Amino acid sequence: MPLKSRVAARTGAVMSAVVLGGLLAAAPQAAAADNTCSANVYKRTFYKNTTFSGSPVKTDCDSAIDQNWSGSPASGVPADNFGARWSVTRDFGSGGPFMFDVSATDGVRVYLDGARQIDLWYGTGDTARSTFLGFNIPSGKHTVRVDYVNWGGAAKVKFTYAPRTSAKYDQIKPLAPTGVKTAYDTKSRRTTVSWSANKEMDLAGYTLYRRPVGSGTWTNVATTTARGCTDPLVNPDDRTPYYYEVRARDKAGNTSPGSTDTIVRPLPVVTSLTGTYDKGTGKVTLSWPQNTEPQFDHYTVLSNDKVDGSWKWVPLGTTTGHTWTTAPVVPDGEWRHYRVLVTNDGGTTTYSPAGLDAYATNEVWLEIPDRIAPASAPELLVGSCEGGVRATAKDSTPSPLRDFTGFEIERREAGTAAWTTVAHQGYDPRPDPVFVTVCDALPADGRTYEYRARTYDAAGNYSPSSDLRAVTRPAG
């Protein structure tokens, strides 16, 4: 039986089942003139033959394939033995089950990404016949192409493609929404969330969720078919940050994963704070990332100082910049603590607890170098020892008040300038007074030597020197 007779016997006037479910070989496609059509609109090309060979006679755009030509379909195209081709490339989102429906007189073929899906290629005269094909389309972008030829008589062709929205067929979740953006209004204390259009063709709407930072529980705050909405919930205070996410749902009732969580901080925060101490000026310079949120207004810089016997956070001033330089700070070797608060345009300021917090991102603990020397010179005693001079440095300061960690004893020959260190060591803290003694080996040459002593602290600062003590060695 010829192909035409076999197909006609199987289909009759109307086909109510799938014609070809597999992917058939791709048919060659003639080059079409360059023509840019709007998104999801077909590019249509006409040929004055039924083999789609040579250059097309005309190229234009067509929003739908639904034609009934009783003569020539376009200038330069014959009424019989012509070809028309439609193609469109679009994003099918998450994909899923789709239905292709086609009705035509004479020959019609439908392709997906160049692979033939429907093949009705025989003459019918003026009577159209139809068929449909249901199958799953993968996610992402795909090209649908329809080739139609008219060998004679009426030229009728209609084609549609659409998702199957029944939960019986569609169990594929939509893609998660993308491009989520937020805007916070400090006067109404509400957040407006917007997002990019979802690519799903069977989209039913979106649901907006939020949760406080630190909580794992999402709250459904709004359902909409638009690409944005304002959270109806009013924030209890501007200091509580929230995460927002959007989920898409399709007509079959499937819900997408949530969009990437987007944090909204009604009150901007200082994410990191650093400080440096300038030994030359004695000043501390603080720096932090500049906040760029629309609701940002200014910063307040504070120092933790002792006031009336207790430590308090004392404001140093305000700024809209991201650095601050203090007045000279006493180089006492102690830790200094600084904090930077943010105030938004609604007048809310970062909570500032009374205590210190080593983990707070808006707080810095800065060790100031110790440039304060021990206050008093030690006492120095000199005498004789076997083979030289005994020198002893001692200090009677009570243990809780000592501001030094060791003694240094130096010697020089009288009349010269250069000093030689003969002892530099810590002391045993148990005696009272504390001391360091050394026997300085010197030849018996009749020369006179001078000695001095001083104390030093852990930062390398030295006390004033003791009075000089002179010793003359006996001549040998």
C-alpha cells in the first residue's frame, strides 16, 4: 500500500492519538533572510516551491499559526505548490508535559530542536485533518519549527503548543524565581519585594515568604500573580533583619524551590571595624565599610571610657563617612575599645549594650602600645668582689605598685662616653626589696670606672638612671 493510502487509512479525517512519539531525522532547513521578531513570536518564511529550496520569497513575523489561504499567501508566492515555514526559539522554563496540536490540508511537519515530532505529509485536497502529540519537553530553551506545503486547492494550517496543566500529567516543579530585589521603607516599616518573570508557561502565581534572621521558620506573607508585592506585615522595630524568598507555583499545583534568600536589614549594620594606632601622633584611626543602603543616615562613634568610677560607652561624634580619627590617646599599654553605631533615616539606631562584646562586628578591641616608662630610678650600690666590682641595683616599691620587670646595670671608664651593659635581667619577686647583683670582672689597672642602674618594663621602656657610682681599681 502506498504511504498516502496507509496514513489515510490509519488517520481518517481526524486523528485522536499520537502520530509519532519518537524523534525522527531532522529535515534540511533552507537559509532564511535575517529578520528579528519579538520574543516568543514566530519567524515565517515563504518559498515558491515545496522543497524549501533557494532563497525565501518573503520573511516576516507571525504571532500565531492559524491560516486559511484561498489563493496566493503573499506577493511573489504561487497559490499552489508553495511552502511556508515557521520557527520560534523560547524558554520553556522547567519543561514538562506539553501538547502539540496541528490541523492542515496537504503536508505539515512539526519539529522540536530539529527532530521531527509530527509527520502528516500527503495531499488532502480541500479537507484538513488534525492530530496531536503529548510528550515531555526538557527544561530550558528549545526551537519549535513547523513546515507546511500546499500542493493545490485550499491552504489551511493551524498549530498550537501548550503545557498540560493537569496534576495527573504534570508533576514537575517550576523553576525557582530569580532576580529578587528588596526595598525597605523606614516610615511604614514595610518591605517591597520584586523579582524577574518566571519562564514557566503554566505559571499560576507566586508566594512570598519571610523569616527573621536566626529563625528557621518561614511565614507566608503574600500570594500574588504579579512580579512583586509589599509585605503586609509591619516590622516590630527596625533592628530586626529578615530573610525573604519567593516560590513559584504552576496550574497543576506544583511549587518551586525558594529563590535565593535575600536579607533585608531595616537598620544597616557595620559589618567590620578595624583600628590602628599612630605612634607619632598618638591617635587612633578607625575604619569600616561604607553603608550604601537607601535607608542609611549616619554613624555614631563611641569609646569605652571610665566615667565616675565605672566604664561607659561615651559618644565621640557622628559622621556619614567610613573613618574616624580620635584625639591623642595616652600610650599606657592598655586595651582601648571602640564601637560604631548606625542610624537610619527613620531615626532608629543600632542597639548599644552596656558591656563589651569581642564578637560584635561593629566593635574593635585595640591594644595601645606602652610608652610610659617606670617612674623611679633604682638604688645602686657598688663594692668589691673577687676579681672585680660588685654592683647591686635594688628597688623598695611594694609588689602591687611595681611598674618594671627587670634591672639593667651599665659601666664605663671615667672620662669616656660609651656605656657597657654588665647586667640586664629580671628579678626574683619574693625578696623585699627586689634586687639584681653582678660581679663585674675588671683588671687591677688603677683605672676609675663609673656605674649606673635603671629599671625597664615589658614594653622596653626605661626608668631614669640612678646616681653614678665611681670605683677605682687598685694598681697591680
